[in-house]
Amino acid sequence: MDVKFRKPKPNRIFQHVVAEIQAAILDGRLKPGDQLPPEMKLKDMFDTSRGTIREALRVLEQKGLIDIRTGVSGGAVVRKVDTRQITESLNLLIQAQNVSFDQLVEFREAVEGIVAGLAAERAKPENIQHLRELMASADRLLKEGSGHWRELLDIDVKLHIAIAEVAGNPVFVAVLKMVHENILDSFEWFELENSHVLQDSFQDMGQLIRAIENGQATEAGSLARYHVRKFHDYLKRGFRNEQ
Amino acid sequence: MDVKFRKPKPNRIFQHVVAEIQAAILDGRLKPGDQLPPEMKLKDMFDTSRGTIREALRVLEQKGLIDIRTGVSGGAVVRKVDTRQITESLNLLIQAQNVSFDQLVEFREAVEGIVAGLAAERAKPENIQHLRELMASADRLLKEGSGHWRELLDIDVKLHIAIAEVAGNPVFVAVLKMVHENILDSFEWFELENSHVLQDSFQDMGQLIRAIENGQATEAGSLARYHVRKFHDYLKRGFRNEQ
DNA sequence: ATCTGTCTAACTGTTTAACTGTTTGACCTT
DNA sequence: AAGGTCAAACAGTTAAACAGTTAGACAGAT
């Protein structure tokens, strides 16, 4: 017998509302920035209750398809689909699976190596310009001393993500954002104060950006991996350890 | 002035309910299979309205953290977090055309290359045994002709995931599942019938497994990348094209 | 003319109570 | 033991009301 029986479909009106609105967004009828009608209007359009509409909007919001605002001119606005949901759902998966820090670092090292190589192949002058601007910010803060470790950390992350964006593949960007969020959340970073590690780290980044600028893909990959490994060795040993 | 002002926090009770339940799941207080209290109980526990609880449950469901059932013994049950949400998130990006198929393949190629290299470094005899068993299944089906393309596709994916599991890093496993599930969903595969492509593909896999078994990390990485690229070239040109 | 303060209105966020639909399991019959 | 019926425990939906948020209009002060 070759007949397949299908699981009965769930009988939930709000899912139908989700599907309709999602389809309108994905097939281009609704574009980023477009405002959906207010809840009370949607309830009439779908001939359902306001509560059901609200539930559907919650799901669409969690899918990253809309933003919801309160107040005048409020309501649901269509969002440009971006990598945020991948990063969030990967984060949940990583947290639920108790992925070890070493495993995360291994993944990071591999991916940053690839991304740096691609960035070296694809960088345009305006990309390099942006990277240099971030580096210049970091240099200014470094000159003021390591009291600015919090901002310097932010810039470090911004640099890594910017390099991933130069590589031009959103999937790499999404996974690296996940990695960085997990790493940032995993440590108390105050020990960076009074430590040479950030100086050291930005020196590495400087070399990496030069390699990218010079189109040296293999060199950039190596430098990126070296940088990641070194930084995480510091994390393990503590920032105060001097050679 | 060194004072930083923070963006006001959204004032939504349901998000607080989401956060509390999510935290209980992620820190292990709630385990897969555990039943949450009924809505009416949760409303008392959180001292909020039933509607607000429902909205929170919608969000948790969309995050893949719970399943909700109707009827006696119904209610929200904690789910084992799996790759379903990351797959869906990536799928939305693809449908919104913010990730191209080429970008997905580029990501896949890079990651499969890394994973194959790690697997070659880490394979144990029982791992190789498992890979060989999957290959033996494929060989049997190949001998029966290409009418079994559906099962053969499944085995191909299983092989790739098994190699990732030999590499032993759950992050790589997760992202590869995400990729494979989207690739599987992106095509009508029936053209594989009457095509040599699967035979060809499993021949590549055989070589890859040998390289892994022999601990040849660089070779395994190259073979994996070559295999991915070749397969996707077939996808682009159509499976019937003969050289 | 520009800025500040106040108020209104347009929306979302939440609450409550009621009804409807789904499903499991207890119990009875064959 | 198997099948049917029914009740109860739940989720799904609805409607109406009130509370909170926010943009913009308007008036007054500088």
C-alpha cells in the first residue's frame, strides 16, 4: 500500500492570520517600512477577534517580520528580514545544548579565518575606510588608558562583524553575531582594566586589516585565526598574566 | 560628560513571562517533556491575565521552546530545543531574498571543509564503522537503480551530519543541519531519477570517508569542498546534463 | 521665529468573563 | 478484550472595557 496519511492540520485561526500576513511580506505585497492596519481594522479584515489578531502579531514579531509600536502612528510595521532571528535561535540552541566554551571558540576560530579570507578577496575602498574608522576610534580610546575597556570591547566586536560584512555573506554574519553575543555574555570583563590585552588585540586587528586591504586572503585567514586563539588563551589564563 | 543614558525598556508583561519561563527551561529547572501548569494556573502564578499568558505562550512556542496541545492532559509541554527554529529563520531570509542560494552554498562549502578536516583528526573506529554502514546502505540502493533517489538523498544528508558529529562540535552540527534542511526544501528533486548524479556523489563520499579514516585532514577538507561545489554545480545546470 | 508645555487622540497593552472546540480517560456494553 | 459513550480538563476564541504610550496640534513664553 502506497497511501500516505497526513497528520491533521492544527485548527488555529491565529496561525492562518500569521500565514496570510507572512505570505504578503515574503511575496513583496508588503514591503519593509509598510504599516499594517491597526488591530481593530485587522480584526474586521480577517473577521476574527482582536485577541486572535494580537496572538498572530506576537508570532510575526517573534519571527522578525514586524515591529510593533505603541502610541499614535503605532501598530505593526513590516521589518526588513535580517539575520537577527537566526542569531537568536542559534543562541537558544547553543544555550540549551550546553555547548562548551572551547567548542564555541573552535567554531569561532574556523569561521573568522574563512571570513577574513573572503573579506580580503572582496574589500572595496569604502569597506577599508570603515574598518579604519573603527580602528581610529579604538586608538583614541587606547591612548586615554584602559579605563575605556567597555567601549573598546564594543569596537572590537564591531570590527569583527564589519569584517564579516565585507565578506558579504549574511549567513557568516549571523553565526558570528551569535558567537560574539555568547562570548560577551560569558565573562566578567572588568579585569580588562589595567591590562595590556586590549592593546595587544587591536595591534593584531591592525595587521589583519592591512592584510585584508592588500588582498592577502591566506594571510588574513591565518592572522584572524591566530588572533582568536591568542585572545581566548588570555581569557583562559586571566588578563593579568604577563609573559 | 561621561554619563550614558539607556534606551527605556519596553513595558510588556508578556515579555517578562516569556523571559521567566525561558530562563527556567535554559537553566534546567524545566526539562524536555515537563508539563507547564494550565493557563489558568499560570495566570495566578504570574498574577496577570490569561490573555497575557497566552501571548507569552505564543512567543515561547514560536521560539521552539514549548509545544501546546489541546484537550485533557493538554497545555504547554517543554520541547527539546532542536534545529527547527534556525532552519525556519534561515528559510525566511532565503524567501525574502536576503540570502542567495550561492551564499548558502558558499557557507556550506566552507563549513563542510572545516568539519571534514576535524573529523579526520578525531575519528575513532566506531565512527568510521557508522559512516561505512551508511555508505553500504547507499550502495545497496544504488545497485537497485535510481528509483530510490529519495532514500539516497536522506542517506547523503545523514552522512554529512554524521561527519559533522565525528568532528564533535555541536555548533558545526547545528549550522550544517540548518543548511541541509534548507537545501532539501529548495528543490524539486525528482529529476534525480534517471541521473548519474547520485552515483557520482556517493563515489565522492567514499573517497572522503577514506581520507577521514586515514587521518588526512587537509585531504578530507579539500574533498569535502570539491564535493559540495560539484554537487551544487549540478543543481544549477540540472541533473540531466552529461559531460 | 523658536522653543517649551499641555492636551488630545490614535493606537497598543492588559483584563475579565463567557462560550466553543479538542482530546483523554473512565466507565459501560458487547 | 475491544469498542462506544460521555464527562471533564484543558486550549482556542470572542467581546467589551479600561490603562498606558506616544505623536502631533496648539497655545504661550522668550
